[in-house]
Amino acid sequence: MKKIPRITAAVLLIALLLSLCGCGSSDGKTHLTFQIWDTAQRAGMQAMCDAYTAQHPDVVIDVQVVSWNEYWTKLEAAAESNTMPDIFWMHTNQLLYYADFGMLADVTDLYDDVESGYYQNHFSDISLGNVSGSDGRYYGVPKDKDNGVLVYNKEMFDQAGVAYPDDDWTWDDLTDASQKIYDATGKYGYLAYLDDQLGYWSYVYQNGGYILSADKTTSGFNQPGGKEAMEFYIGLQKNDWCPDQNFFTQNGAGATFWSEKGAMFMEGSWSLLGALENNPKMDGKWDIAKLPKAPNPVHTDESLDQDGRACMSNGLCYSTGAHGKKLDIALDVIKYFGTEEAQIIQGESGAAIPAYLGTEESWRKAWDKFDYKINIDCIFEQFDYAIQVPYNPASPRWKSQVLDVLTQIYAGNQDVDAGLEKIESIVNTETQKKLADN
């Protein structure tokens, strides 16, 4: 029998009863709450809301920012009491959890009155994968997309006499440059911190490995391509030019780079505008490049023309609760958020790269106010071989356990081979348990 942790049948009954109740306000307008977790994107979200309310003056939308650390605790508590925000951001690593327990509105047919095949015509397979539940239905409207790039300090490269990263760079070039920069400047080279999307995931897929199989039922941590890549990435911290994990826990890779103590690190496209704005003293000193590729991958996906290349691409979506008291209006708002007009507004605001195909270039306008220009072309070019971030319904069960084992490996308390075998077992076991529960 399927169990619903913390979200009980009683709650669902209350939700049904409440949905029958009216929800008026003193000014006669419908007031909606829209919850997000990123202060930097608030202005962009507000601009979209303003565009909607200009067309629907009887609706008021209050954009509320909750910190990432509090967001999911509050959202789950709200789901229990049927007080979820009217509209909210949903992340891929949580969507399946909420969708599987019936707490998100099914929006698969939201655009049927607009265009046949609307989602498929205007969003990539990755974006649609990010909003799909275990049943293949859509539980959110795609918001944005991203990938990670190599951020590097040009000044340190110049001091070491090393050419800047280019499209032909491999892992070997990365390690060679790191050593030369360390020898010439005494500064760290590549900052290989423990992270999944902005760390080892890309290396695994570049090398022809996988975190989850195509059907998302088995792990590839201990398979040839993944194992070799994990050993390489973890092994980077054995070099004198790379700090250990204790250092990163206290300092952070980004802080180390922007304080000019390290030459390179991987950063997400979503953070680059803020980095340019918050580090004016670094103007002229840094740039970005495509991620270096695996020199001898175990195999490559010919359909993606990878040739040892890969980057992870994720994306958020706009969702609403399945039992919201103002469900019809909330659905109309997120329907608008998925239009070309709204996604261009988001892009021009600099909030994020829009998910709507053909509107991505609108994000460039947000960079026009800066005199210093970086190579943002590489971000768009990497989408050609991007891989969807690997999540499955059991991710909430296995992600923290995987991190625990990796932390032990980095600390020297767990052998790499045995640790990867253990990780693969964890992912496979939790996935099979979840499949059995369903």
C-alpha cells in the first residue's frame, strides 16, 4: 500500500472542503502569493507579474522571497495544511516528491486551447523532462534553463604564460594549466570542490558514463565511464594546486576565486550576472569558457555529437497546488508565464535564461549595462550537448546518502573503489524501494 509521509488523507479531505469555500478580499480583487527563493530574480518575477496584472487588473500578485534553506521546509508544512502559496517555483529534485503525492496541479492540458503540441513546440526535451512526473504528465510550466561553465582568471594565466582555455581544452589541459599557474604564482589552479551539478556530474557524462540510466532505474557510479571520471575528479584534490574539501567547506570555491586565490572553478550560468555586478574590481581579469572535455571517453553519445563533451542542464518551473482555493486563477497566471511574451520579460530582466525556445537571446540584453564583456556565447553553445540533470523519484532518499559516502572518501576514511560500489548500491536499492512503493 502506498504511504504518504506527513501528507495524510485527512489533509486531502480538508483541502477538498476548503476548495469549495470562497476567498474574497476587502478591495474586491483576487490576491495571489508567488513564492521564490532567489532575491536576485525577484525583480524579473515582479516584472512578469506586473505584465499579467496590467491585463488582469482584478488580480494582485505578491512575490515573496524565502531563503533556499527554509523554502522546502515551509512548502512541505504548507502542503500539509493546504496553505501552499498560490504559485511557486518547483525544483527538479523535489517535483517528483510533490507530484507523486498529488500535491501539484496537472498542467499537461493547460495550453490545449492555444496550440496543439504547445509544450513540444516551444520547449526542449530537457525542459519537459524537468516538469514531468513519474506518470509522464506535466506538473509545472518550464521557467528557465542553465548550464555550468569554466570561469578563469586571465591575469593568472598570463603570469604563468599559459594560453586561455579554448574549445579544444581537455582534462589534461586543465591539470597542466593548474600546475603551471601554481608554480608561477603560488595560487591555486582548478578549484575542484565536491558538488554534483557544478562538479563531478559533468565529468561522468563527458567520459561516457552516467549517474542514472536512461530509464532512471539503475546507477552508473561504479560502471567504467563513471568510475574512471569519479576517480579523476576526486583525485584532483591530491594535487598541491587544489585545496582539500575541508578548505572548501570553510571558504567556498567562488569566494576563493573572487578573492583572487584560485585560477579556475565551475560556476552556473545563473550566477554570472551577479558575479559581474558584485566584483567590479575584477573587470578585465576574468572570463568564461566551455567545460574541458574528456580526452579519451569510454564512449560518446553520437546523437549529441559529444566527442567527450557534456554539461549538465537544469531548469525550474512554475507550479501551483492541486487543491488551491484560487486554482483557476493561479493556473491562468502560470499559463501566461509560459508564453513567449512573459519569458522574454524574464530574460531581459536577467533573472535567468528563458526555457521557451527562441527567447534565450533576450537574456543578452541584461548584460548591456556592463562595460566589461565576457564570452557568454559559450553558454548558449553548450546547450547543443547538454544533459538533463539526473533525478528520479527516489532522489530525495539517495542524494544525502551519496553525499555522506563521498564526504568519507574525500576525508580519506573510505576507499574510492569500495565507496563507489557502495554508492551504486545505495542508489539502486533506494530506487527499487521507491518503485515497489508505487
